Amino acid sequence: MEIARIGGGETRRFDVATVGAKAANLARMAALGLPVPPAFVLPISLCAAIAKGEGHARDLAHDLAEGITFLEKVTGRAFGDTRRPLLVSVRSGAARSMPGMLDTVLNVGCTAAAVHGLVRMSGNPRFAWDCRRRFLESYGEVVLGIDKALFAARRAALKAAGSELDNEELERLSFDFQQVIEDEDEKLPDNTTEQLETAALAVYRSWESERARTYRRLQHLEDLEGTAVTVQAMVFGNHCRNSGAGVAFSRDPSTGAVRPVIDVLFEAQGEDVVSGNRTPETEEAIERRTPQAAAKLRETLRRLEKEFADVQDVEFTIEEGKLWLLQTRSAKRTPLAALKFAIDLVKEGLMPPPRALQLLNGLDIKGLAHRRLAGADDPIARGNGASVGVAVGRVAFDSDSAQRLAGRGEDVILVRPDTSTADVAGFAASAGIVTGAGGRTAHAALVARQMGKPCIVGCASLVFDPARHNVRLADAAIEQGDWLSIDGEAGTIYRGRRDVVVERPEAEIAEVERWKVQSGAFSLSH
């Protein structure tokens, strides 16, 4: 089967069932003339063949070679070159969005020799060695299955609290990461073709990971056939001070407010934002550093919302002040935000009421309610609200504990150091989630919104104390099993059990009921 090509003058659109939603939307953006890095796509059908152990090797190698030739032609760079090296990302993409549940490998092709090519191209050795250490960590974890804690320990040994590593330290860290791989008796290929093939196989095989299977079961997506693999030319948010990576929602996916929600990390790559391991900055940071990119992003969000006739979730990179788009999809949203989106999009003329009713299909409109905590005026800590609603429950520090408490009929507040999609089963068992790090746009925050779970992220005063098996929230010591109350809109956390006040959005519910009557009358008259 011919590979799908995206960008580089290609304007074709592709079927979601063949190339997955991520690649189909990339092709659609490229056809609109938006700045999309060139890419090629291996089909979903190959995923099933690989899972069955059927003869995939020849097809995979041929398609990858053909695709790399396309990327080399349109970028003017060469895979594995020592002067103008081409680096690629290897990403997943099912027919339905599964945020953070499948694997990604970044900076593939960053061999030891390619590092020197990056230095020649950029004049920035810190950037070059940062790409190398990122590749080693990503490949080691995803392809070789090495525990990420081993890499984190080496990084922590070099990095003083709050400091950034310079180019010499990043070079040393790269060699440390190579040593981690060797200590685990694993092989790191220095051949770019082997790197790419093994990365693509790892992404395909992540379809059967425990977290991916759990997510499909929870979201009733068992009928999906597999994932595509998108291989895309890297653009670098870690290139320099005016480079960064981020996620933008065209409207607030938690409250439904008509304003973008934008998170960004400068001198970073996309996984830094969506992984939930770091707490990002907001749109104001982009306006300060690269005002032209900020204005272009705002304009792009409006254009994409109009093109797709829905609220969009966009992953982007800024490289030396230039905006690049890596993904767009319909935003995961809370039930109350879904109701507000539908009403606002109809009022703005972006969709008719029948289409809005389709977006609300499966939502218990009459059961929707806004919940707030009574007497909530003395929080013990604050974070960033990532998913609206309130929750009251007993504290659990990991997913297994959350599932055990929930199994005994207890409401649970899952408290974690950061947001991780590995905790998806714990999210499902919990009434609410609190994390110390991470942003509103991290993959795990998206999943919390989709599940309708109140969620607070980036709570800087949350400190885990493994020795004492407790956490501190500001000045308060919290033990597992203690009661907490949280407000996912305000981002506030309270000790003990608070009463919950329930308010229904009567005007919005009445508007939707009016649409239903009108649609029924239209159907009867035709």
C-alpha cells in the first residue's frame, strides 16, 4: 500500500480509518496552507499484521525507506547525515483520539555523529546535546523498555535544584544515558534505519499496552482496529530562547468560556508539556518572547475552529519565533463545557442546532449540574483548575490504593506528584484528582475532563514524603485515608469533608430542549 504523504506541497486528504485521526487532521491543515512539518504515515492495517506476527518486516522497511526519501527531498536534510541531519518523530494515531495512551519516540536519527551535524547547522552545542539526551531517554524507555527512573536518577545527580544544564553537562548526561542502556544489557543502534524501524514497531506494539487497553475499555473503544504510525520531520522547541512547545485549546475545555487556554514551555519539546511532569507557562509568556507567534496562534485557533466546526485542541511548536502545528483534534471537555460550547457555537453561526445536538449525544442534559463547596473560604492549598466540579473523598496516593478504597464504596481523591496517563485506572476509580506538577493541557488532564472528574494540577505546595508515607499541602500533613474536599474550577483544596451545593444550568438546558422540539418538528414536516 502507498504511504500517505503530508506537507511539502502535498494537498491530498486521507481517510481516518486508514491513517488515523491525527494524520488525517495534519493533512487537512497542510491542505489549508497552515504550517505543518512534512510527514508520512504507515497505515492502521499494518498494526493488526504486526500484532498477529505476520510478515511485516519487508513492507515496513520498504515503506519507511520510501517515506524518508520524501522527507529528505522536501526538507533538504539527510537522515543520518553529519552536516545537515534530518531528525524525525515517530507518533501514534488511532481512528479515535486516545491522548497519551500510545507511545511516541522523538529525535530519531540523532546518532553520535548527527550531534556534530546539529552543532554545525545551529551553532548551538547545548541544543545538539539536548536532542541527543532526549533521543536516548525516549528510545531507552519506549523501545528498550528501560525504567524511566534510571534516567531520572542520572539527571538528578547532575542537576542542582532549579538550575538548567549547560552544553557540557548535557554532553555528560548523554554519555550517562548511554551507560544506563549498556548497564541494562540493551543494544542502542547507531544506524538510523534500525532506529527508525524499531521505533515504529514499538509505537505499533503500544496499542496492546495495559494503559491503552484500559482506556479503550473505559471509553468503549474496543472496536478500534489499531494505530497508524506517523513519521514527521522534527521541529525544535528546544532550539533557543525564542523556541518552545505547547498546547492550545480554542476555548476553555473545563468551563466552556469563550477564551483560549494556552500552555507553553520554552526551550522544551512537546512531550515536556503533555507528559504532565512540568508546570508550564501561559499565553502571556509567548506574547512577551515572540509576539508574532502569539498573534499567529490566536488567528490559527479561530481558523481551525471554523474549519472543523468544533472546539480544537492544538499541539504546537515555536522554532526561532516561527509557529508550527503538530496536531489538532476536537477538544476533550467536561459535560458542562460541552453544553456551553454547543450553545455558543450555534449562536456564533458555526453550526446549526441539529449538529450541536449530535455533539451532545450521549450527554445526560437534564442531569447536568454545577456543584460548589459550601463555606469554601479557607483552603489549605491552591493549584490550577484543570477540570471543573467539586469532589469530597478519602486520599489515595496511587492508583492501586484508589481502586481498593473505591472497591469498598469510598469516594476517593487521588493525590499524585504529577499527571500521568499510566494512572488512568486510578482516575476512573476516583472522585477527583490533585497533582503537584503538570499543566491544564497535559494528556492526563484531558482524560480527567473526558471522564468528568474534578482535577487540580500544578499545586506547587504539594510535597511527597516517601519516608513518612504522607504528603504535605503547604503547612498541612496529609495521610492516606484522610478526607479532602477540592474545587476543580477554583483550584482550591480543603481539609476535611465539606457540604456540596448543587445548581442546575436551567437556561442552557431549556435552550437545548427547544432545539429538540424544533428538530422534531422539522423531521415531521419532511
